[in-house]
Amino acid sequence: MVAPKCPGTEVREEYKRGFGVPTLIAVHPENDPKGEGWDIAKAWAAATGGHRAGCLESSFVAEVKSDLMGEQTILCGMLQAG
């Protein structure tokens, strides 16, 4: 999994500016029998500029929780501000 921590449009804009966005990477051991998963994930993260802002090792569960928390915060914030 390679998960930039922002929407795709922002990933692209930061890449074009020569920057990147923080990116979480994870590889499930059962799905990586050849042991190449981390190298592939790091290459994908670098290809999107994530290595410039930082890549952090994560897990699929942690990424789901992070996304849900972020979406909940945004939705609740909009309801309060609206």
C-alpha cells in the first residue's frame, strides 16, 4: 500500500512544484513471498514525490483508522462551521 496523506490533486500539484506529501507505506508479509514489496512500495512513493516529504511505515489497519478519523474530523468541522 502506498497512501499519500492528501487528495490526488494535491499530490500532483506538490509533485509539479518539486515537493511531495507525506506518504504511508505498508506491505503485508503474506502478499510478499519474494520479499520485494518494500522496494516496490518505496519506488511508488518516490515516483509520486512522497520521499521528499517523508515516507512512514504503517499498516493497512492504521491507514484505515487514520482515513476514517480524518474524514470524521472534516465532516464534523463542516457541520459546526456551516
